[in-house]
Amino acid sequence: MDINYELYKVFYHVARTLSFSEASRELFISQSAVSQSIKVLEKKLGQPLFIRSTKKVRLTPEGEILLKHVEPAMNLLRRGENQLLETNSLNGGQLRIAASDTICRYFLVPYLNRFHSAYPSVHIKVTNSNSIQCAGLLEHGQVDCIITNYPNSGLLHTQNIRAIHEFSDVFVANPNHFPLKGRKITLEELQTLPIMMLDEKSTTSEFLHALFQKSHLDLVPEIELSSNDLLIDLARIGLGIAFVPDFCIPAREAELYILELAQNLPLRRLVVVHNETLPVTPAAKHFMDML
């Protein structure tokens, strides 16, 4: 089937904005030209791609399927163009990275500072999502690289994974509410305590649930949140025992202590990942090498 690239380009802009008028402004063509292009594409494919009404535009199920393929292709073309323009130069362009809130705050900030100081003309775009969602952004070509906890069930075999840091996960508690200092706590005992942890869509949740399941134990958290900082705050007031990475605990923490476990937890890693099927921009290469 011979379909002009421009038709897919128009489709992508309409699908992304869900607006014929907004797409026409982005493409610098008339709204009627946008509408005509969509009609031609629908006719060639033999499928309706949009549901049109007086107030809004929505994708049909067929349109959603097509967008899943067109969006990565458009991102790939855009990145190819950028790489050609920026070959051997860091005097412009963009660095697009994704990482969780915790990794950004407690690990990435110094590196972002160093990179920005060295290459001030490169625009840095940081997207915050949990580690599994970051893997999805990378898969669809929406970012150049991600920094994520590992293991991560969202990562694919087409992705290049480099370890950059090892860390331990720890249980922290307020000693006034949980006087367990000096004792070695088993997973069976932890099972009976109010555990607070990241929500089930996180790699940390996957890790801890797998650890309990390996010991044939069920883990039912008392509280699940999307922020390690908030978990630490709640642990300080004695609401429960928080399970967090050791690198996000303040160096001079006075209100919390780390529980001593009867068994050592496996170490986890921070990794930087890029998609081997997509070109790597000079900015992304320099940033990943810096890590």
C-alpha cells in the first residue's frame, strides 16, 4: 500500500492534539487541508480513524492502533533529523531523559548540574515517572535514555543496560513507636507489622513482593504511596515502617533508625538504559558516559 508520508504526519498531529485547528497551526497548513488529508488516509486504509463532533475529536479504536505505530516512527524520524543536525556538536539540540522522582532528587541532580555547566546550549528535558513507566517511554522513543531501578520488568531485550550505582533497600522506623533496636527481625515478623511502601506499579513493590513470595509469605502493606519522601515523613510520625532505598535517607537523620534483618536483602542497582534500535544523540551519549 503506497501512502504518502505527509498523510501520516497530518494524522500524527491531529491524533496528538485531538484538534484539526491545532494540527493546522502546527503544520502551517489550512484546516481544510488537514481534514482532506485525514479523509484521504481513511479512504486508503478503509478504516475510520477519528470520531468527529462539533465540540471535540476522538480517536476510533482503529486510530488508536495506528497511533501506536506512527508515534514511534515520527519520534525516530525526528531524532534522526536532530542527530544529523547535531553530529559532532553539542552547541544545541536536546537531551531527553526520564527517571523517578527519587532518582532525580537523590542521584541525578549533581550530574544534571555538571552536564548543564559543560553544555549550556543543550536543552534538558526531564520526565518524572516511576521506573516501569520510564521503560515504556523509552520503548516508544519519547526519551533518549532512562535512569531506573533494576531489575525492572518493563525493560526489553532491545535496550542497552549499563549499571551505574548499587544500593540497598532498608526498613526504617521511629524507635518510640517501634522499639525493635538490637533485635534481628525476620520476614515473618515484618509480615505482622504495618509496612509502608511504594505502590504496586513500582519496581520497588515488585522487588519486595517477590522477596516475600520466595519465602512463601504474603505481603499486605498498610500504606502504599508514590513518594519515598512521603513514606519517610510518615515513618517519622510512627504511622508504620517504611521500605525505602538507602540513598534517599538524609545523612543526619535523627528520628529514624534502620531495622536489622535476620537475612540480608539482595542489592539492587541503578542503571542507565537506551534503546539500541534507535540512534543515540551526541548529548545523550555524553550524558550517559558522564554517569
